[in-house]
Amino acid sequence: MLPDIVKRVREERHEVCNHTFHHPSLHHISHNKALSEWIRAGQHRLSNGYRNPSFPSTE
């Protein structure tokens, strides 16, 4: 089921935004650990076929 959802998300051009990998409480971990979690989640997302999120121009 999950691969079908992932395929549909890509086909419909939705974006999956980045968040932490293990979902720790960010109030209880160091800045470096939070950054590591965010980077690892981004790497995982990109390795599974997602592109970096695009944001509308503020101009």
C-alpha cells in the first residue's frame, strides 16, 4: 500500500516536506542532533525519488 501512495504523491506533483528521521522531541536534544535528524531525513527522502521542496517566490 505505501509504495502506491508514494507513487501517487509523485504523479500528482505533491511535495513531501522534510522533517526529522526518528521524530525526537526537539526540545530535548542538542542543536547538532536536531540538525543531524533533519539532514538524515532529507537524504532518505531524496534517495527515494523526491526532489527538494520548492517554495513560491516572494517577489
